[in-house]
Amino acid sequence: MLPVRDQLPTRKLPVVNYVLIALNIVGFFWMRSRIAAGFPPDRLLSAWGLVPAQLLEAPSDAWWTVFSSMFLHDPTGWAHLGGNMLFLWIFGDNVEDALGSVRYAAFYVLSGIAAAGAQVVIDPGSTIPMVGASGAISGVLAAYASLYPRSPITVLNPIFLLWFIFGLFLNLPAWLVILEYFVVNLLNGLGSIGVRGGGVAFFAHLGGFVAGLFLVRILMTGRTRRDHERWQQFRPSPRRPAPRRAAPWDAPRRRDSW
């Protein structure tokens, strides 16, 4: 299920979330510029991505790739970056709104570290570089599901025949959309055990997700959980018009009820 938007407005400008999105976009175009200048893509990914075998062999030399890999994506296509930034745009601002900007920044980085650690533990001898913000964003999804489980999320209707009943878009509760994300990654991760070669680092996604579930509870200490609109129907609900401010000439016609 591809989410399109949520319906939970933020109370403050999500500055950190915007900065994270900008850093990922800048990193993507930087890598493309290096490739355009003649730098081999494989060498670029090996130099800046997280390579588990290199990290374990020389942690003092490769520790920084845990962080650099969080802000880089496959420079040969747009899908990796586009999908990650869509999820971060939809879910990240509300998590920042709940945690506060400083705690959200710490949460994001810690989720990314946990994601990298999970992939290294699962495949310590891998020489394939890992890049992408998916692990940290998985933590963001877990936090959103924990904070706003019944918040309505508008998704693209994945079943063509249901377009004639519900339309092109559906409203689903956040917990269902995010649970589907977790289950798909879990099944793919289990299926990838023992398979050599490149691909998606599913266990990084799972590691970031599990870390996010625990971290959000710790970092919400001292903060009040915000109430949110509950999912009620499959169809995207129409926008409610803003209440009209009463004009002075409306007062004589107003009737009080007891």
C-alpha cells in the first residue's frame, strides 16, 4: 500500500524533518554529480556506503560510514530516494511534532544506527555497501504507529476492482498501513537469509523499526501524547470547512438552547 498523505496537521513547523529531507536530496545529487564527473558508481558506493565487513575489520576507519550511509541513496535511479522521502514527508513531521525537534533528531539518528547494526549482525561478512535512509525512516513509521495508531492515512487503492466501490484512494488506520510495511519486510527478510548478492537490506528496516518502538517511549518521557482524529471510513473524508466567525448582525437572530 502506497501512502499518499495523512490527515494530522502539525502544531509547529517541522524544521528538522525538512532538514533531513534536504540532506538526503543533496546527498543524492552530489553522488550523481560525482558519477557524471567520471567517478565509478561502485567505488563511490563502497567509499561512502556502509560495508559490514570493512566496518568490523577496521571500525576506527569506517565508523563514519554508519552516518554517511543514512543520507545517501542509489544514484542510478529515483525510486529509492522518492519512496523514502515520501514516507518521511508523510510521517516524520508528526513524530517531530510529538517529540520536539531536538529529540526527534536524536531519535532519527539512533534509529539509523540500530538499523545499520541489525544488518551488520545478520550479515557480518558482507562486502556489499549499504546506503539509504530506509532504516531510520522505519523507526519513524514505528513511532507514528505508536503515537497515532488510529490516525487516518490516505493510500492508493491497490486493487483495481475496488476502484469502482471505494474510488482510487482509501482511508486506512495508521496501524494497518504500517503493520503491512513491517510484515512485508519481515517476510522478505526471512526469505533473503542465505541469499548472496545485492538487494534490499530488509533487516536494516526491521532493526530500525524495532528500535523506533522502544526509542519513542523513552524520548516521550515528560511529554504529553497528542490526541488525534480517529479513522472511521475507507473513503477519504472531505475537508471540513472552517467555522465562520459570527458577524455582529448575526447576534439578534441567535437562539440559545438550554
